[in-house]
Amino acid sequence: MSSNISFSALTLLHLEKLNLSSHIYMYLMLIFVTLLYVVMILCNMMVLLAIAWCKELHQPMFILLFSLPISDMIGATAFFPQLLWSIATQNSSIPYAACFIQAYLIHVYGTGNLMILSVMAYDRYIAICFPLRYHEILSPLTLVKMILSVWVITLSVMGSVFLLHKQYKICRTNIVDFYCNNPSLLKLMCGETNVSNYYGLVFIVLVQGAPLAMMVYTYAQILYVCVSTKSTDARQKAIQTCSSHLLVYILLQVNTLFTLLAHRNPNVHPSIRRAFGLSVLVFPPLLDPIIYGLRVKKLKKGLKMLLKSQCFYK
């Protein structure tokens, strides 16, 4: 085992390198990653602007959706600038303090997305199963409480996870991924990390299990209503509205679960683990605004009006 490293916030850690074999590949990767990041930010910003400026979108569903692009941009911004810097300078080093912040923000993004999608599932459940009481149940005050609860729980839970790192000393400086995250930071620590590992397991069960339970219950109820309703138009509208949400949720849940489990299974090849880890940070921020923008009619209309500069308050 390596000896303890004299620790400070400026202690340099070393991320996995992309191993670009020539300057041509480096420039191509730099251009590709830059365009990818810009597209992510622009698409998510368009969703935010459409919801903020279009009065027609000031409904509970879209007010809750407003937090999703914010969370996606937090995740993308925590990851891509550091990646671009590493590609441009061919230097994969990162100060411990910056690594810690990156890991915290990336976990806030992942946890936040799952929590946001859970409350959006509840919104769809109320809208389809209790349409006459929809605005009564999801009052403005209730919406504020739901949104605040999502962010307070996300920030505090992740804060408690990362505060456990203070009790450990660093023995290694090589991060086993292309970006910093809680499992890779724990692998740098000396001695027993059982407390953090057990807490991490509890965290996985709660953060993955609670949203899953919410989704299963709400969509079981929604499916029952859709099957039992005699109105074909109502059934099609419900399916169309929920399919986008379900697609986004499955995409994030599967990627996140496989990434977390891969870190705990030494038999998983590092390349597979890194691929899943990258997919968590690439696909949701890129596809979420596209899926919602194309499949949710009101948002699609709002985006078109925004692009035509016709979306103003009356």
C-alpha cells in the first residue's frame, strides 16, 4: 500500500487519459466535445426560456419540468469544461478541491434528475387519475414545496455523503475514471472505508429505489385508468404525455444503476464501467430537451413560438 500523501486542496490527482494518438485526433475530439457541450447548453436553455416566457406553459407539469434542464446543465458543466481542458492541454491532472467539487456536482445532477422525474411522475398521476382535482391538489404552494424538497434533499444527502471523506487520508492520486465521482474518490483513501461503503449502499437503495417505487406505483395507476377509460382521445393523450417522461426516466435509471454497480463489482472491465459513466453525463443532458421538445405538444409549440419571437405575455 502506498504511503500517506501530504494532503492539501491543491494536491494534484490524475484522471484517466483519453490516449489520443495524434494532434489530428486531439483537434477533432476538441471540436466534437465543444460542439456537444454547446448543443446541450443551448437545447436546455431553450426549454428554460420557453417555459419561463410562454404563459401557456405556466402549468404544474412544466413548472416541475423547469428544474430538469437546470440539473442537466449542472451535470454537463461539471464535466465538459474539465474534459475540454484535459484535451486541449493534454494534461489530465486536477486539484483535489476541484475534483471534490466536480464529484459533488455530478452526483447532485444524477440524484436531482431522479428526484425531479419522481415528482413529475406524481404530477402525471394526479393529472390522469384525478383530473377534476388537479389544480386543487397541485396548488402553487404545493409546487413550491415539491421543488424546494427536491433540491434540499438532493443537496443535503449528497453533502452528507461527501462529508464522510474528511475522516480519511489519501494514499493514491490516480482517479480510475475520466471524471471525479464518489466511488473513484473512495478508492484513493487509506484504511477501512466500510462506513462510506455501507452509506453508499444505503444511498443507492434510497436514491434508486424510492424513485423506482414512485414510478411503478404511479404508472400502474395510470395504466389502469388508460385501460379502463372509454375515450380513445383521452387514452392517446395520456400515453403520449407519459411516454416521454418514462423514456427519460428509464434512460437515466439504467445508466446510473449500472455505473454505480460497476464500481462495486471488480469483475466489470474498466472500459465498460467508464462507458456507462460517460453515458450518464452525455445522453440525459443531450436527449432530455430533445425528447420533451419533440414529444410534448405544448412544449413543442412553445419552442416554435420562442424561435419565431412570438411568445409574449398578453
